[in-house]
Amino acid sequence: MASFLISDQIKDLELADIFPPRDLSSLGLDPSRLRVLLATGDIIPARYTDVVIRSRKDDFSYPFAATRDLLASADLAVVNLEAPLIKRCPYYSSRSQFCGRPGFAEALKLSGVDVVTLENNHITNYGRVGVAETIKHLEAAHIAWVDRRKPAFCDVRGLKFGFLAFNGVGEAINRPKMVAQIQALRRHAEILVVAFHWGAEYVRLPQAAPGISPDNPIEIAHLAVDAGADLIIGNHPHQVQAVEIYKGKFIAYAHGNFIFDQMWSYGTRVGVLGRYIFYERILVKVEFLPVLIENYAQPVPLNGKEAETVLDQMKLASEQLARQLASDHPAAGRSSPRSESK
């Protein structure tokens, strides 16, 4: 019989294992014990994205055409839906009151999406009635949804993933309630994933935006990890941002845009798909797959030099963040993550 490593024998991930991603082929891992979670950047099936869908005779699958195989290849795919899905969504080519239409929920499911987070600054653009209708359409498509109050659980070949989500745009995150929610969920999930909508827009390093996003994402992420989160996935800045490893747990501060109509700059057209590979409960590999939005609606995978440039910029930003944190908090993150596992 083949001899495989147990999870405690695997070296902890470091930034050097992300850029470029760690090669698992030499580690002697049991392939049957690997689980892949994929997370995307922001999704807004509204405004010009909806205009494009309408122009193609309501082809809701069009935004996913170039990335469907990547989404479907993961054991779990999680996205942030930043607009309600309502039957009476009017035709919008501009403005900031977003909505998509119910057909988008089925397109999410057919593209391999398993979990949708509903914590952001646009999901309530049509009030609680709009949110309730969105939930109805997601449930009809058999897609799990999650917010700050309602967790979601997914079993992947016997390993239980738990999900929570919080919004820090247009409001401050209630830190005691967030900690309590994470601690409560920790007891019921073997891998706990927490999604955040947070921070300043159009910057590469996570930071607060006074008057808009009052919380510092770094503080919130560290607090979430201290409370028991295993993986932090962030969005909202519309820019691919730095990543961090804190006490052995991985933090992706922003994945950029995924399905979005911000065609006005290259930076807002770029996003990354995060592939998070777990060996039992241990995160053993992180890989980022760059995409570029075309035609206001469809992310297309980048390859070659263009993809390398996106990843190089991510690496530089991550190294800059690491230096900043080391300067501000010299002792941060030095404790052993394995000894602190909950």
C-alpha cells in the first residue's frame, strides 16, 4: 500500500509557497483527501452587465462561458453576489442602484457555484423585500446562501465546511457579534471560511475608507482568525489586493472583480480566482488564476506574460504588506498555528 503523509507532517504555508504556488506532487499526499475551494471576485449582474445579457436574448450563461469549467472543477465554489435578483428589475445602463434578474440564479448553479454570500453594500438596494426574493431564487436553484446571521454548511466527502459573511461598507462591523458568530460556528465546522466586504476601493493594500468603510480590514481579519476562522476571503475594493498569512491562516483581502461592468480601467477589469486546496483540515496550497473582464460581463482567463504580471503585482503588494506589519507589530503571528487550532 502507498504511504501518505498525515496533515501534521506538512510544512506550514509561507508567502514563498504562494508566488509561485507550492508543488504538491512531491509531498506524498493522498489525492482522495484533497478538497478544493474556489472563490471569485465581486459579481454584479446589473447595470451594463444586465444590458449585455438582455442584448443576447437573456443569455444568463454568457458571463460564465469562459470560466465555467474552472468553477465546476472545484469541490466548492463560493461567490459574493452584490445585487439582488428580482423579477421587476428595470433596465439600467448606469446609476448605482443595482439589481439582476432571477435567471442569473440558475446560471450560477449551472456554472458550478455552491455558496453565495449576501453581505455587501448593494444587496439591499431594493430593501429587505429584494433580499427575500433573491433568497427565494437561490434556494430554488439549490444554492446555499450565507450572511452575518445565517451560516451555511457543505459536506465534501466527509469534511464539513462552514461559511459566514460580514459587510463593512456603509457600516461598521459589529466586532463582538462577529466574534461570537465565528466562535459559535467553529464548534460545528471542520474548516471555517469567513467572507468579508470591506476596505478602501482601487488600492492594492487593505485599508479603511473613513466615512465609507470605517474598519481596517487587517484588524478585522486578525480578529476573525483569533476567533477561529481558517480562511478569510475578501472583496469590494474592485482591485486585486495583497494576501497575508496570519497565525498560519490565509487571508485574501480582495479578489478584484469577476463579473462586473467596470470597463473603464485595466485594474478594474482584472480579478483572480482563488483556488484553496485543503488536505483534511490543513490548507496546503493556494493558487490564483487571473481573469480579465471583456464586454462588460464576461471574465476570460489570462495566460502567459499578462497573467504573470497580475501575479507579480500581487506578490509585490503582499511583500509590502508583510514588511508594513512586521514594522508595526514585530511579534505578530509568531505563535504556532498547529498548537492553537480549535
